[in-house]
Amino acid sequence: MKLTPYDQSEIERLDREIAQHEATIRRKQEQRREIINRSNANKQVAA
């Protein structure tokens, strides 16, 4: 079944939105890692 021009444009729009959200997630994950690294929260404390 062939997509209508409208359907194709909607898929393209949604793909762009998804890519933007994924880029936002990557930035937030990096910010989270930086906070953890700065606080040494990823280091185990000797018992």
C-alpha cells in the first residue's frame, strides 16, 4: 500500500521530532554523568 503525501510528511515530521527528543535525552544523560563524576558518586566507599 502506498503512502499518501500527507502520511509521508507526517512520518517525516515524527522522525524529526523523535530525533530531537533523542538528542535531548543524550544531552541529559551526559549532564547526569557529569554530576555523578563531579561528586565521585560512582566511587565505592571503603567499608
